[in-house]
Amino acid sequence: MSGTTARVDLLVIGSGPAGAAFARRTLDTAPDATVLIVEAGPWLTAVPGHNIRNLPPGQRTELQERVSGPQPGGFRPFGARPLHARPGTILVNDDDDDGSGDGQDGMPAAAYSANVGGMGAHWTCAVPPPGGSERIGFIPGHELDAAFEVASDLLRATTTAFRATPAAEAVREKLARRYDHLLPAGRKTGPMPLACTPGPGAGPPRWTGADTILGTALHAPGRSRLTIRGNARARRLLADGDRVTGAEMVDTRTGEVFTVIARAVAVAADALHTPQLLWASGIRPPALGRYLNDQPQVVVGARIDLPAHRATAATDPRDALTGVSWVPFADGVHPFHGQVMQLDASPIAIHAADRPDPRPMVGLGWFLPKDVQPDDRVWFSDGDLDEHGLPAIHIDYRLTGDDRALVRRAVEELQDLAADLGEQTRTPDLLAAGSSLHYQGTVRMGAADDGTSVCDDHGRVWGWQNLFVGGNGVIPTATACNPTLTAVALVVRSVDAITATLETRTPPS
């Protein structure tokens, strides 16, 4: 792939789950198509996009440090100041927060991943389906359900990743007693759907990465139809009339500028960098960057009181992985998406009193649907460039009165739940805005080109024949659940339109 020009049928910008799904589905549905995936960051693993949670801890840490932002003094809990990037991510603004305020203005914890495989450098692999108002009402339900089915298969979604343990059973019984009578049919408490393949016996699962999604496309002889190039940053999209013709790229190691000519382009960088590239390319629909949704997140820690017959079943229940338990979002009765994670599995650092205690520890994390506003946005200025020569990312974001009322309700619920499970070990903490890494809405889809959306219901940017956007930023609804399954399902629908575009056999110019 060295040289000044490459020609492919589909150029995919971004190598995370959405980018991998664009490539895999196109290769499956357009048998003659060639696909190039470009990624701004480096390769981390021999197999491209392998989830580094599958690697030994020492190797995992080493790789995360290669692609993490500044972490002076080491990683700190999200609730602490100053803020530092979660391992495997880079803060958009790496200046230390001064600790004033509650961390909700301007999204100080906003971060991203830049490596082949994207969020596989840090992903906990939760893939719950959305429900009720989280779903996209202008897409016919049967079509959306069919896309979710394909996405679940690509991600290897399962609820059987972990064997039953005393701690898991105790937690789930209490969750069921508290919530199941309130929740609608088909959305009861239980194991969180996770993107992984169960391991043999009591062994750990194999976590899904971009390599899992790409599947057999990685192992075809010579990978003749699929090419993946790291350290390749897209600087602008090239266009002719209402068609994109490719992209101008730069090799971040050598500074070499090269061009990719393509018959269709799918931008799946992330919810911050996808609108950045469109803006840099002069593609600026009114909704670009707006309706930013972060999902406020409240966390607390608890030790679990095990019934006597279960407490004797394991000498130290903390030694047994329990997986993740789920309390689904449900309109009107439970306006939160709840995750209960064993401490070892939680990305949130939780501290308890320094005293011997054999009880298992869990982290309770409640995600809240944002009161989505057009003025919550990522924005750019032609005269303000970043170190790559692209328009610098700026974020306007704040909680509304309704958001803060919902936060107070979540705090009360978590305190009560922690006491019910055993003993609360940490004051409920509203994490700094951006901590969720679940940013959505900045290239949102819509039912009509009315100025409130960037693309149609197949991810095609309004006014363009062959330019598609994908990833979490496309999701238009106020969601509380982890967005990856929805993002991949929307890519599945997008590829239907991409395949139709490629079938026209319009040659790249």
C-alpha cells in the first residue's frame, strides 16, 4: 500500500467495531468489492484489531501505554481530580482539570482511542439491546430487529460468558426482587449481554475485537480484497459534485501524503473525529456536531452479603469472576441503564475501607439518558487547527435541570440498592462528563433532511450519493444503554445502501 495513490471500491475510515462491520458486511454482500480500512493510530497486535483484554496483564498494560494520553502520577479514579485518560485512550483536552465545579461543563473527560481496532484497547464489551424510546422509531421495527440479529452475530453477543457463582446468584436474585415486577416482558434483570466467546470450563471468555467482526476476511488467501493500514490519518475527503471520490491521507510516521480513490466512503472514526473530518472537507450540514449525548454516569461501590449456604461455597468469592449483571432501561419505570460489575471486571476504580473482609465487591454503574439539546455539540473553526492540521475539537456541553433531577434520583436509588446488597463502600459519584465514552448524536440520522440530522436512515450523508457515516455518532435517540450493538446494527443497514451503490459499477475517477 505504499505509494501516492490507491484505488478501492470502499474506503473505511476508522477501524473500531463500526469500521470493521462496514468492511465485513461489504465483503460478504459485494463478492467482487475491494475494501481498505485506514486508521490514524498504530497496530498493537499481530492480528489486527485483537481485543487486548485477551492478552496477559503485563502485555496488555504495555500496549495500552503505547496509545494512552498523558497520565502523570499514574491512572487515577474517574471521580478524582486532576483528570487523566483511561488506559488505552487519549483525552481530547489533556490539561489537568482544576477541580472546580462538578466536571459537567464542557465534557472535561472526553477521550478517544487511536489504534487499529479502536476501542478494543479498553472495551468492556457490554452489548445490551436498546428498548422503548432508546430505539429509533422511524426505522420499521422488523428491519431494526433483523439488523440487531446480524449485529449480535458479528459481535458474538452472549449472556453465558461466565459460569454461575455465589456472588452472581446473590446479586441477581436481589436485583430480580427489586426490579423485575416493574420491567416489561423481555427486559428483565439478568446477565449483561457481552461481546465474547465463552471460554473452556471455568476459563475466561475470548473478548470480541475488530478481528472477530472481520472474521474470515482476515484469513482469506493474501487478504486480497481487504487491506488494513495503520498510522494513516485522513485529512480531507475529495469530491466531485455530489459524490466523494476518495480521501487525502497522511502517513503519521513519515509525513508522506497519499491519496485513496474510492467508489464509496464510510467514515466511522468516532463521534468526535467523524464530524471533524466532514467539517475539514467542507461538508457542513446544519446538524453536524450537534445533539451531543454523553450519558451521565453515577457509580457507587458495595460489598455483597452472601446467604450462609452460598458463603461457604467458595473460600473467597472475589477469586471467581461473576461477569456483569444488568438492570435494563424501561420508559416510565426505570429511566436508567444499570450495570453491576465485579470489581475485577469494572473499569471504575472503587475504594473500600482498609480492613479484612471476605465479601465480594461490586461496582454499581447507572447510565442516564441525556436531555438531548442541539447546543450540546462538538464544534470547529477554520482558523484553529490541531497538531495534525485538522480543525481543533471544541465541546459545548452541560446538564439541564431535568438531567440534574435524574442524577439525584439515580443517587438515591443506588444508595438504597447498595444497602440492600450489603454495605455501601463509596459515596455515589457523578463522573466527570465524558467518562462514559459513549458519545452519540454528532452525525445523527433522521427521517428527513430538515436540518436536525446529518444522514438518512441508512447512514448516507444528506445530499451525497456515496458518502456514509457510522458508529455511535449516528444514533439519534436519548439512550442509556451501551451503544455498540446499536451502532453495528445501523452499519448493517448502511451496507445495504453501500452495496447498491457499488453495483452501479461507476468507476472511480
